[in-house]
Amino acid sequence: VCLCFRDVPSVDVLVWSELPTGAGLGSSAAYAVCLAAALLTACGAISCPLKEGESTARWTEEELTLINSWAFQGERVIHGNPSGVDNAVGTWGICWGTVKERGKEVSLVASRVPTLRILLTNTQVPRSTKVLVAGVKEKILKFPAIMNPVLDSIDAISQECQSVLEAMPANPSPEYYPVLEELFDINQHHLNVIGVGHPSLDRLCRVTASHGLHSKLTGAGGGGCGITLLRPDTSPLAVEAAKRDLCACGFECWETNIGAPGVTLHHSSSLNTEVLRALSEG
């Protein structure tokens, strides 16, 4: 594709990231999306959206679609048969979409999710998405009459969660949070059934449950990371106690928010000192 526009000289790609790799946080998709955006911009396949005086800018919907399609190919190289969700979220940000077919590319709509507070916990148990995906596929082929209804139920959970999150911005009622917590719990049990759970994730869920919090794995499972939903009225003391107990298990834990705009072109002046230092040292 690039040669159809203009030749690109040999390049060195320097990657700097705060995301732990192999932990279910979509680090490979983030890399694939950023690399696709950079190379497509460099070869003229998409425009450089930064205008004079701007610190950040984003591409058009058509250009984002092209970035996403190339990022998906990168994810296929890394993971074999990815869902396409991670690269779609990396491209467009946190917004709701639907999967046309399992294992196919993802079509997103423009509806944004509300900002949600979470604990993000890394069990530090390494795992391979490709191996886990292959294991799930094998189980589906072995027990189709059992596994397909479970997958349908997981899809129904996602649809129900979507409905709740779409309703929250217009009516941020605290009544939504118990529903989300219950969906977290049901989803986590289903994920164990299809074979992507891990004892470390079970321990994470037990620890947070002891503080009245609800958790589930994120990413491919088999270790990696879990997320814990925090209600707006969750006591800071309860959060700190949960973080302390999780760290005592040997886990890493951060409090953060869900919600981001997606792939963005930054002017060097908008980067913080730590990032500039990392890039200059490379």
C-alpha cells in the first residue's frame, strides 16, 4: 500500500510504553495501531492531521478505518485469530460496538461509555493470547452443544452491559452499579467455564470480594490482569485496603479510569518529560 503513495526510507521504530506486556491490557494492539498510524502517515496513505499551533490531532473516520484494518493484520500476526476488539478500541477509543461475527472484524458505533473508576491489577502471571484462544477453540470443537450456549450467554452479558452503560451518561443513577457488579460476577464465572481463568485471578476476585468489590479478568485471561469496579461512593479506605491486600498477594495494583479517545498524533511539545527522555535515550 505504501509504495502506491510514496517511497518510505528504511526506518528504526522506537517504542515506549507504560503498559505491561502479556498482561491482557492490549499492549500488542496499542503497538499495532500506533505503528500502522505512523507508517500510513509517513507514506502518505493518510494525511498528517496536525495543524500549526495544535498539540494533538486525530484522523478522519475514513483514515481511522484504514489504520484499524492494518492494525488488525498486525494483531493476526501476533495472536493468530484475534477478535479485533483491542485494535478497534485502540483506534477509536472506548466506545460501544458490535461484533458482526465471532472472530471477525469489529464494527463500532459512536456512543461513548461513561467514565468509570476501576482498580487495575496485574497478577504478573504471564500468558499467551494465542495459546488461550487456541484452547478455547479446541474446547468449542470438542463440546459444541455445551460451549456455544456459554458463548451466547457471554454475548448476552455484553449486550446487557452495553445497555446499562449507554443509559448512564443521561441518568448517572447509583442504581446502575449493582447491575454492573452482578454482570461482572456472572461474566467471570463464564470465562472460567470456557477455560481462560487462573488461580491467581480467582484469588484476586476473592480478595476484592472481601472488601465488598467485584472483579473480573480482562484480556485473554490465564493470568494477566483483572479489573475491579469502584462505585462513586466507594470509601477511599476500602480502596486502599483492597490495594494493600492485593499487593500482599504479589500483585501490582493501580487505581485508574476507563475512557480514552483512541489513537492520536502528538506534537513533541505535548509529550511529558519522562516520555521525551525515553525517546531521546533510544
